[in-house]
Amino acid sequence: MSKLTKIICISLILLTGCTSIPPDLGVNNGQLTPCPEKPNCVSSLATDKSQYVEPILYTGTSLQIKNDLLKILSESQNAKATVIEDSYIRAEFTSSVFGFVDDVEFYFPDTKSANTNIQVRSASRIGYSDFSANRKRIEQIRSQFNELNTEK
């Protein structure tokens, strides 16, 4: 097998890995799945300080939260909402250069309190480090969310 053929085969295998959906996404026992022990994931439920991000705080109903998050995602050029439920949204963010996919999740349980903590999780599907891309993404979404809700 030629060197070029080997490179093409390896590239196809890696790119196929970018498209498969990890089985451990979603809400389990009222919480998003914990981050793996790699620095390419951040979560508002992480106990490891390097993976922790603040939850997004919101005053409003689950429907308002869902609509605001979907608006933000629809305005992002590289995002696609893939699962939309009453209190949960999963989106895929695809990098423009190599087509790597990151999974971003939001869980906003309906509570009786005036304030809601939106649990967030953002993780790369492949690789080890993400050079803080997931952290920056969550902070950008938080900023857009807060800006959208100050206008109301």
C-alpha cells in the first residue's frame, strides 16, 4: 500500500470518528453526563476546577429558556441543534477547518424558584486538548444569552 493510500485511509477513519455520536450524552438522574478525564470538556457540574464553568442563570420559564437558546444556536454559523426536548437541548458545533464536532448540552429543569440554573456541558468528540475552545464557546453563549435577556 502506498504512503498516500495509507494517509487517505487514516484520514477517513479519523473523520468518521468525528461524526459518530457519543453514547453517553443526555440527562441521567437529573444531571448532564460528567466530563471524561480529558481537558477537552467543560461542565457546570464538574468537580475538577479545570473543567468547571458556571451554570447560566436565568429568570423565566423553561419555554423561554428553550426559545432563547435555540435563537442563539440558529444564529451561530457552525451550530446545529440535534435534540430539542422540554428541558434539554443538544447541539453540534462543527469546526470549519477539519470538521471536528463538539457536543454542547443545556439542561434546564422546570423548577418552582424564580431563578433557574441552566446546566451546561461542552465536549470535543475526539482528541485530548481543545485549547479552551469549549470554555470559550460556553462563555460566548452565556454572553449572548445575557445580552438577549437584558433587552427584554
